[in-house]
Amino acid sequence: MKITLPDGSVKEYKKGITPLEIAKDISEGLARSVVAAKFNDKLIDLTTPLNQDGALTLLRADSPEGLEVIRHSTAHLLAQAVLELYPSARITIGPVVENGFYYDIDHDPLTPDDLQRIEKRMKEIAKRKLEVTRRELTKKEALELFRDNPYKQEIINEIPDGETISAYQQGEFIDLCRGPHVPNTKHLGHFKLTKIAGAYWRGDANNKQLQRIYGVAFATKEDLKNYLHLLEEAVKRDHRKLGKELDLFSFSDLSPGCAFFHPKGTIVYNLLRDFMREQYRKRGYQEVITPNIFNAELWKISGHWDHYKENMFTFDAEGQTFALKPMNCPSHLLIYKQKVHSYRDLPLRLADFGALHRNELSGTLGGLTRVRKLCQDDAHIFITRSQIQEEILNMMEFINYVYVNIFGFDFTIELSTRPDDFAGDLAVWEDAESQLKAALDDAGVEYSINEGDGAFYGPKIDFHIKDALQRSWQCATIQLDFVLPQRFEATYEGEDGKKHQVIMIHRAIFGSLERFFGILVEHYAGKFPTWLAPEQVVICTVADRHIEYARRAKEILGDVRVTIDDSANSIPKKIRNNQLKKIPYILVVGDQEEKNNTVTVRTRDGVVHGEKDVLQFAKELEEEITQRR
């Protein structure tokens, strides 16, 4: 049997040899460091016998696939610790998530003290150096093995008859799982349990609420330490905390999931919207205003009634059913259909900042990042088939300009393909997916495939930005839609004089303004760039006799957002207070500054720039704001 290694070398081994044995044949050091393997592009356990020729990659803990195995195995370690400490608990599922894992447990509410006990027991189990072995079971054997766990039984009963069912055992603990896993618990040492949350079984509010325990796991102690530092920084940057401290926004139980933007927050919100409107004027978009309430018939035509109704706020009035709109696309199709269009009219780009409402579960709401009332920088572009590539490339340039040039974000791209509950014809979907793929290939960008995560009406390109803490946020999206225009019989007259179905692209860049606002607060730690700061300058007076000069300086600064701090506090106290408000520029005026027509400039980070002529400072500040710095 011939085994091809990553360096291209080929070694011959007897059938039945395992990846771990091959690792030992190469070097003992390698065997100690690997946690799993990939054979012919399939992830497998190190103890899986190999019986055919193929390409083998031995995976260390610090490789992406190896790290995923580490995290999956640490979830099992968590479940084992829970059962040892709380024998009456019932374990359900424990998947890998970004940077870690979670496990859902059926048990009475757990406390932070419980979390510490569980983590301590996990470390004890890891030190036992338990071998992890895979067992393959029949459906009957699996049901018998997990007879006392209704959650596992439900999962087993959904597995088709005849399909292999596997479980993994370490010591007395055994769990239903496809694998793969580390060969020994000694590989699991760098983890931390982070929080407990409530979660409904299978995400259904009609099911029992479980205890979800989250944790993180890494390949090295240093990686874990660095990540925990980022978590501490994330707490300091939490937009809910900073939103209150900086008087930007608030929430009320009387309107759950709906933000109240205060005057300062409204300034930032409007600046984001104004920036996008400025770009729309330059890029050929036309803004429209559409109703908030529509008869259910509209949503039945669009397909949202079948695919999205549970996320809509609906109500009855005068014997009819209505819904608050959760998105703008159907209303833009109604506008499109108000007149006959020629191919010469296309592309037609319609933008809308209308209020949207989505019936998110109360347990999923979280500050500005998950809300019920939102506004999107939403646009729908009506095009011919020949215009698809060019229009998508234009949108990608637009997104790159906003993310990189304006906000300094790095981002990754993924192509999300047909979901299980798709609407329309399979051939139409395949055509749409090929169009998006061709556009991405033409752009020469790297992207990944996110199978089955497209919208019900079409595939999409999603853009994930990385914030200052390297967290990923999905914001921008480009969605190619052949289905809704067909449902609405939206057409245009082609060059041949015949009617053709128009194609629609759904596009957002910020996504929800509320969510993007929250991301920016955390990305900048509340220190908005000067152009976006609700207060750009504060002038601190040394004494009351300098108030009049401060007012004259404010007038010279023109349209800049300036406040005057003429409180009775000392200058050091005024400076400290305004640094806490994260105001970009703190100016001090006293006798010397008044005499010289200057201001003493310092920035919120404590750097003193010294005296500057007021007019010169005003000119420099205007340039900084104009350039959106």
C-alpha cells in the first residue's frame, strides 16, 4: 500500500497500519505532537486503519483542522466532567464554534462556582491520560447504550437505518459522535470555560431550556493566554457598556430589542447614513421611501410567508392579515412594476433606509448586534443578465472602499449556496451560483464556500469584517435573485422588442446600521475617528474670564461639533473628564492663549501638541474631517 505524504514522498506500508504508527515511523517527536489525520481529504482518527493507497496529512494541534479536533475533544472532556460532578445531568450536543466549543446540558441552572468546579475536574480528567477509542454501533445497540438519554435517542432515531453510528469512549465516559477525536486526553490542556447561557433544545422555544456551557481551547498555553487577554479587552469595549458611559443609546423593557439613540448616538447614526447617501449620489443609486405595513398577500407572493413568517410581526385588522416589513425587497419590486422598463433603463439601483422589524426571540437579543427594529443600507439593483458580472464587480469595489479606505477593516469573503428550503427551479439556482462564482473569480479574490447558507430566493456573497480584536462579523452581502422577480412577473423590454425577466441583486454594506454602529463602538473602543465623533472638540477654560475667548474660538471652528467646558473644575480635572468622554481634541485656553490668539492642543490619548494658532488648527481639523480621518 502506497502512502503519499505532504512533501510528495511516497512510502509503502502494510494494509491496516494507522496514521499514528506512520507518525512514529517518521519520528517519535512527530507522533507526540499530532492529534488527528487527513486521508484523501477526509478527517480521521490517528487510530483508523488504512487499507488503500492515498494521500496522508498528519495534523498537529496548531493546524486549523487539528485545532478543530482539539476543541471537539475538549467539548467531550466538558461533558465527562459534568456527568462526574452532576450524575443526574443529561448531555445533549457539543459542537465546535469559533475559538472554542459549547455543550448543552439538561440540568438545573448552573452558577459561576459550578463553572469553576467543572473546569477543575476537566483538568483532572485530562491528566489521567485516558485513551480515546471509537466504537461503531448498530442503531439498536446505540438506542440501548443511550437508553437513559432522550436527547441522544432522538438524534439516533433520525439516523437512517443501515447508516454507521459511532461513539467515542474515554474511561467510563462515552458519547455519541462522528469524530474524529484526539487519541488521548493528555492532548487537552489549554482550555478555559467562559460562560453559561440558556438555550432551547434544537433552538426551538417550544422545547426545554438547557444550560449551555461555553469554552475556548487552543494548541498552546501562549495562544490561550493571548485569547483570554482579548476577552478582557472585549469586556472593556462592550458596546452596551460604552453606549451607556458615552450616552449614545439605551434600551427599555417596554420595547425589547429596539434601541433608543440619544442625541450623541443619533449624530453618529446620521453620519453613517449621510456618508452612504453621498456614495449613492456618486454611484448612481436612487433613494426611495416605502411603507412599513403590508398585507399578507405581498409576503405570500414573495415567498416570505412560507419561509420567514415566524420572524415577522403580524396582526389582523378589518378582517385582513398584515405584517411589519422585515425587509425591503418586495416593496422595491412593487415600485419597479409601476411602469414598463426598457433595457436602456437598466441597471436601476433603488436604495432604502426604511425601518424594518424582525421577531427575534427575546433570548437572542443582545445590545445593538441583535435587535427587533433595524435600518439597513439596503439596495436592490434591477439588471439584465449581461450586466451581472459588471454590477457585482462594481459592488465589490464599493464594499472594499467602505471597509478598507474609510474604516480600515480587513475582511474575508464566502459564497453561500442553495439551502435545503430553496424556492424556484434547481437550474435557475445553479445558474445564479455559477454567475456569482464567475464574478468572484474575475475579481481575483480569495473566498470560501459556505454550503447551504444562501437565502431561500438566491445564493449570496457574504463579507466578514475583522475588528480590532480580530473577531469576525458578517455585514455586507450581495445576493443574486432570479426567483423574486419571477414571482412578481417583473420584466423589461429587450433589444429584440420582447419581454424578458429582470434580475435583481440584493445589496447591503453596513448591513444593519444598528449592528454596524455596535461593531464600530467596540472596534474603536468608543474612540470614534474625528469625522464620526459626536463631540469633536472641547474647549476647557482656565478661568471664567476666558469664557468669551472660548466662544470666539468656537465660532472660528465653524461647523465642527464643539462644546465648552467652563465648569468650576481644575484644568487637570477637566482634561481627565473629557478624556473619559473620548473627545478627539481637548483645547485649553487661558491668558497666554487669549493674548496669542492660540489654543493649547492635546488629544484624548494624552499627547500634548502645544500651542497652535486658532485659524491654523481650524484648517487642519477641517482637512482631517473632510478626509474622514
